[in-house]
Amino acid sequence: LEPIAKTNGSSVASESLRAYLRMLRRHHLEDKRLEEIASKLWSRHKEALEFLADRRPDAVGNLFDALKDRRGELAKALSEVGPQVVLDADYKTIVRFAFAKWDDLPGFKQATWTESKRFVLLELKREGPKINAYLYLGPGEEDARAAYASLLDKKRLHRPNTRVGRDWMCLAKSEMLSSQIDEETDMETAIEIVTKSLQLFARKVFDHFDPVLASLTTSSKN
């Protein structure tokens, strides 16, 4: 194909063919010269290359770490636009929040997936190049969880017609940062965007699910 592409002049079709062939060679064919150079570099400078690989820029990771550092401020910001939100727990790639009002629901604190024993939590999660928010019903005491699961299943905002697992039920999901970020992205601007997106998500899921969960309190009184 390369001889054909070279002999057909400078037409648009020929240039398109040459561009396609360059892509094929770059992604699907070995370049022995570059392979040899890479091999020599690794044999001579392995420690330096491993050091650089471990410290390559991670803009999304840096943003999520900054959000974790401000998790208390995030909980306060969420409370400013709706019901009281409290920090539940945080891990390397997850920060969990809870709606304080739901703590008074019957059997709500019989879960086994968090130390607070809350069944339903709001999560801010770093997933590869994305930062997403979730509302989850997690595993816990079987009878109590079954009551929540049967009530919430048909009201799910995330894939309501799909089958859910025995222990986990994703009630809602939303992407917090729609555009890709890099080392040039202003960190404060990105934090503000995520905070506002999380505020909107928290308000939406509370307004949707609170009336549903309130029926548990009514039924328990009856």
C-alpha cells in the first residue's frame, strides 16, 4: 500500500491513504529502531525511568486529593443548598456523605459496608480519568435491607430497568466534571465546578428519594 500511496501524487485521497498508513504503522507495527532505543534506555536507566513513571502528572488524582482535603467544606456546601449533609468516611478514591435526616429512619443503621452502619450513602468517587457521584444502597442485615431494597428498586434514577446485585444497588449516578483536565487546569476552578455539580446531585437525589423513604416511617407507626 505504501508504494501505491507514494505514486498517486498529492490528491486528497492519496494524502488520506498516507495518513491512514502512518496511523497503522504507529499503532500496529513494530518500529525496530525505537524498540532498540527503548530497550537500551531501560537497561541503562531503569531506576530513573521507574522513578519518572511513578511520578508522572495525574491531574485528576491531584484534583480528587484536593477535594478530599476539603471534605468538611464539601459537606457544609451540600448542606447550604438542601438538608443537612454530614461526612461519613473517606478512602483513597472515595469520599462518602450522609443525609442526616435519614438516620432516624427505622432500621436505617443496620448496614455492614460502613462503620456508621448507614444503608444509603452519597459517594464522590475517582474512577480513572473521571470523578463521579453516586447514591448507593449497600449490604447489611438481611431483613432490614430487603425492606429498603423493595422500596427503592422501582424508584432508581440509574438504569431503573436493569437487574441489581444482591448486596449493592446504585440508586443514582452523575458525572461531576464533564471536561478533561490536565496540569494546566486551574485547580480552584475545577474544585468549584465539582462542588456545584455535587450540590445539584445531592439536592436532586434527596428530593427524589426522601418522600419514598418517608413512607417507611409512616408504615412503622401504623
